[in-house]
Amino acid sequence: MRVVIAKPGLDGHDRGAKVITRVLRDGGHEVIYTGIRKTPEQIVSILIDEDADALGLSSLSGAHEVLIPKICEKMRTAGLSDVIVFAGGIIPEKDHVSLYDSGVRAIFGPGTHSETIIDFLIEISQRKKRGEPTGVGEEIGWHWD
């Protein structure tokens, strides 16, 4: 898969995003890391330019409830409904449902084993092959537990 890892908003702490970038690369994926402090518009533009299959969003600033749904909506508007969105970082459990409802398919918190994220991408690939909805703009309901 071709995966973009992005840091939306003003959060400047990117150690986790860099670790995930390496993990996914070592797992056989092509990974593009955007760097820190990207706007939703910049992230969507990068997804288009890179012809990405998936977007991983890292959020530690507490702005996930605003930024992530905004990115998901901009992706649908831009015709990127088939791109998978997953998130990671400090995202309280109470906020997971609203992010899933916006189109996020997985949320990985601190301490998540790298194999879990690789397993998620394998599951996504299998679901896509079977024609099951996986993208941000496709049928909402399924998400990784």
C-alpha cells in the first residue's frame, strides 16, 4: 500500500509518526511522511499528489475532534472516498465513536504494537479485494477493534 502519514494542526511532536513511518516501510509499504503542522487542505493535496491508498493521522494536541473530521470531509469532497483513514496518538476513548462516524477505520493509542498496525493494513487489503467498504467515504460501520 501507498500510505501518507501526516501531523495535522499545530502539534510539533512527531516521534510517534516517524516510528510508524519506519514500521510501515519495514513492513513492505511505500510511506510518505508529510512533516509537522499540516493543514487539512495540505494533507488532502498531498494525498492527491501521491495517489495514496491510506492516510495515517497522528494527533497529540487535543484538536483531533476538529481536524480529523474536517480532513475526512475534505477527502470525500475531493473524490478520495476510497482512501483509508487511520489515526493514532493521544485520543481519548470517549472520542473514538465520533471519529469512526467521520470515516476513520482504526485508532491506535500509545503502546500499540507495530504488528497491530501492519495487521490492520493486511485486513484492509483483504477487505478491498473482497469489495467490502474500507475508505473514508464508503459505508460507515466497520472499524478495526
